[in-house]
Amino acid sequence: MGRLIVVEGLDGSGKATLTAALVSALAARGAQIATLAFPRYDDDVHAELARDALYGRLGDLRDSVHGMATLFALDRRAAAPSLRGLLDDHDVVLVDRYVASNAAYSAARLGQDAAGEVVCWVRELEIRRFGIPVPDHQLLLATPRSVAADRARARAAADPGRERDAYESDDSLQERTDAVYRALAASSWLSPWTVLEGDADAAVLAAALLP
């Protein structure tokens, strides 16, 4: 059984960049690696509906914190059999965003902290009810919020078809989400975490992540 490693962080924090660097570093150590990213907007109807809601195409659905969280959770539930298969066949499965993302954004939207009701609710729904695989380790890219916001804006400007969604364009929400993420990491929510405050050395990180 492989190790499930999750990369978390704000929009624009550099998750895709770190994931690519880790793939190279882990492969250099002889590990078999697979990657997966959530939400799977182009592969799952629940994620597709969530995207539509984030761009205001489904009425007031995006106003429902629990409704949006359920759509994101159903995306992972649908992916769970494939994820288990990847874990059976690989040493490491790297996932860009996972259950903690749902918990952090939901708590931030409701003005709750990491000990709030909705974080418990997300864990109950995804881990206990849906049986989503539990991470072995989670990495938090604690990129300064202003830097992450600048990157997200630049990414949207460079791609005319990639306008920022309702979550990405809400700076206050991003700030609150960052605080919840840090508290989840501090409490070792679901697994041990490593908080990366600056540029990460992928080779060193890969060595630490392999058993």
C-alpha cells in the first residue's frame, strides 16, 4: 500500500509547482508515483456543478456552505475507488487539494475556526460516511497571502478562459482560509502535517516523506 500525500494551500500558493518538483524528486529515489488533483472539474459531475455554482450559473447554490461542501465531497467519493487502486500500485500518491481544503474553506466561509462545527461535519461526511482514504501526510504551502493572490490574478490575466471564481476573488475569504489551514496543521488534523513557509527543497522533502 502506497502513501497518500496531500498538498494543500491557498489559490496561487504554488501547489502544482511543488507537486511537479516532488514527482521528480521521488522518482529520483526510485519511487513509483501517481498524481491526482481535486476538484476534478472535467471528470466528475459533482465537481462540474460546483464550478458552475462558483461562477454564478446555478442560482443561489454557492451561498450554501454545506451544499458546496457536499458537492466537493461527492467528487472525492466518486474518485475513492480509483484512488485506492493508485495506492495499491504506487509507492506514493500525491494529491493536490483534499479533505482539508473542504474543511478550511467551509469554516472560513462560516466565520468558524478549525475547532468549529463544520470542520467536524466535513470529517464525518468524507472520512466516516463516504470512506475517503485518510492521508498519511499533509503539506501546507504557507505562502504569504499577498503573494498567492498576486499569482492567482496573474494566472487569470494570462488565460482569458480562466477567470477567478467566487472563492479565488474574495481576498477576505482567502485570509480566513489561510488561518484555518494553519490551525488544522497545528492540530495534526487527520494526519501529521509539514508547514512550508518558504521555498521547499523537494529532494529533502521527498526523503522525509518516504518510509
